[in-house]
Amino acid sequence: MNVSPLFFAGTGKKNISLQEVPQVTNEVLKPLIDKSKQALKEAIELMKPKLIVTLGGYAKESVDKCKSEERRIEVISIEHPSPKNGKGKTDWIQYAEVQIGVQIDEAIGKAQ
């Protein structure tokens, strides 16, 4: 599920993150983003996951805000495969598998 199902591009088709979008644009987009977050909250309530893996810090923050305080849900985050952060390279899948594995091992260790 995508927290913000939008793509923003600047000059030269350069990717612009949601945090970099001008405030005026953010105000226009706020109702759409709020609906997306409400859908995320409903999906979490419906699926009742024990573990959620997010791509990037923005997604993790959104999930943390949407998850229920009554249920224990482990949330781990790996870097988004964006050219902006240098992870948009061909070995990203291997990188992601390692990061997810390490964080899951840590989460299991904490739970024991």
C-alpha cells in the first residue's frame, strides 16, 4: 500500500519528495493525503498484521501514527529505492533482503 500514491517531478524529471513539495501545494494535497492515511489505518485494522515493513522514513512515520495502540505491531523500515538516496541501483533487492532480515532478527530478539 502506498501512503502517498503521488509522484512529483521537478525540472529535468528529478524526483521531488513529499517533504520538498512547496507548502502551498501541500495544502492543496492535504485532503488527498488524509484520505490515503485513513485508508492505511483501515487496512491495518482489517488485516491485523504483526509486522509491517515500510520503504522510507515518511512511510514509517505514517504507519506509526495509524497503528492501534491496543495491538502490538512491529514496524521496520528500509531505505526507499529512490535515486535521491543512492539506493536506486540494481542491487537494491539484495540490499533490501539483508536489511529486512537484520531488522526482523532484531525484532524477534526483542520479543523473546
